[in-house]
Amino acid sequence: MFLLNTWYVAASSDELSATRPLGRRICNQPMVFWRDASGKVAATEDFCPHRGAPLSLGRVCEGKLVCGYHGLVMGCDGRTVSMPEQRVRGFPPVKAYPVIERYGFIWVWPGDAAAADPDKIHHLEWAESPEWAYGGGLYHIACDYRLMVDNLMDLTHETYVHSDSIGQPEIDEAPPATRVEGDEVITSRFMQNIKAPPFWQMAMRGNGLDDSADVDRWQVCHFVPPSHVMIEVGVALAGHGGIDAPKDKKASSIVVDFITPETDTSIHYFWGMARRFKPEDAELTATIRAGQGKVFGEDLQMLEQQQKNLLEFPGRQLLMLNIDSGGVQSRKVLERLLAAEAAASAASTAT
């Protein structure tokens, strides 16, 4: 169900302290993350080889992980280092995971460590340029990660789920267009000469624009494996070029969605918004973050109830419409990559 030989966001950088480990299950694998003496991130199985206690219940001391049960000390490579008055260096190691800190996030590779390639982490311009501001958060949601991909690749639901923030009837009236470029799926929708919904009115005011003016609005959703969705969104004063309008005529952003499977039916959802106007305005960043957090909170209830229904009626055939094309194509990409990964694993086992 999950791609394993790939990078997932495991945590934001500020979730890791110098003294406390972080436990997190990713792709059905219990992991523990901590910082070594130099501040570099390490990750291993969340399992003490002595008595099986979760290592995440311990502490970090001088860059090493100390089990909170009997004081067994673990190294970053998954090998036991020491234990008070005991000989433990001969213990077999627990699994250590490739892990990288980049763009303000901790990335982990759950699969074959020998195949881990840092260059396969997607470049995120907004995360390293002073021209951009970013604010985001994390939700735990009890749903299959593919349901969230479906949700983000079809924004028709905004009219109904988010009617008081980003939804408006014109979304239904503008048909989406979907195309596939390699492993990337792109679904776009453009609306002209409309009124901005409440969230975007707030963003327009933040950029010094008249929030009552007619606007052109766009939504361009980019799915990239394993489960990341970046959405170009915004509004521009009508007649100034829409998505290509000058910066002083629009309020535009990238909605950031890192969807990390926890189990078959739960996810860690790292959400945020990167904007390229008034990046120095911390108050605007906080206001946008709060508004976006409310929007994604509305998705949470719907997705969890959808997951419960699907589990209760596992044999039901779901109906597909043209608005579902982004999610359908994203699943096809995933199925192709999952099949290729399974074939490669089988071939490796056979040899």
C-alpha cells in the first residue's frame, strides 16, 4: 500500500529538542528520532533490544538515546553502547533509518537504506528564499493517505466543506483540467471575474488590495509521489493576467501538503502555506496560518467519517466523475510505482 523506497516528512525541525526523543509510526513502522551531540538527526526503530520498551519514552544524553526503562544507551547506528553494570555491546542492532533535515523538516526513508538518495527530495524554493514566508502545522487524521490525496486533487468540495472560508459556487462552474507529466499529476481550475471568498478577501487586504474588487482566481494542484501535493492558489484583480499578474495586483500562495502514512488508515498531515507577498509581516503569517488551520480542520471530520464508511461497506463500488480525474490519475501513478517496487523487491529476494 505504501511506497517504501522514498522520502517522507517525519516531523518538522522544531519538533525535535536536544534532550527528548520523538516517537512516530510511519508506514506501519515505529520509529524514534533524536539529535546527536552535534545536532544532527538520527532515527532507529522505536524498540529497545533489552526488553522491547519504546525508546521514545527515554531521553537524550550527550547525543545518545537512553532507554527510559533500564538505562540502555543506544547509538545513532542502532547499536547498543552501554548499560549500567551490564555487558550489552554484543546485542544485535535495531534498524537505523536514513534521515535528513532539510527545508525545516525531518525526512525519513522507510525502505532499503542502501537505496536512499538525498537528491530525490523535491526542491522547495519557498523553503530557502527570503522572498517567501511560510506558516503551517500538523494534524493527525484517521484516514487512508490516498483519501487525502483525492481530497486535495479535487477542490470541488470547497464549495460545500469550506463554504465560510474558501468555498464559492463558481468553483463548481469552472471545469478542472488534468494532465500527467511523468510521475507528476497536475489538475488546474481557473475562474474569471468573480468575488473573492472570505479567506482570500483577508489575503487581499494583507497585500493592500481592495477586497471588494472582482478577481480572477486559480487553483493548480501538483501531486508528486509518494504522497505530496503542492497547490498554486490565489486571486488577482480582474483583468491583470490572473496567475501571471504582477505581485502588487494579486494575493497568491502555495498550499503545502505533506501526507505521511502512519498506518493503513491514519496519516500525519503536515500542512502549510507559503506566500510571496509581504514575507516580513509575521502578523499576516500568523493570521493566514490560523485561517488555513481552520480550513484543514474542516477536512479532518469529513475524511475520518468517509474512512469509517468505507471500512463498514468494503464491497461498495464508488462512482467516478470527471472532477475525480486528478485523484484517479494520482492513484494510477502510485499503483505503477508500487508494482515496480514490488517487482524489484521480488527480484532482489530471488537472487
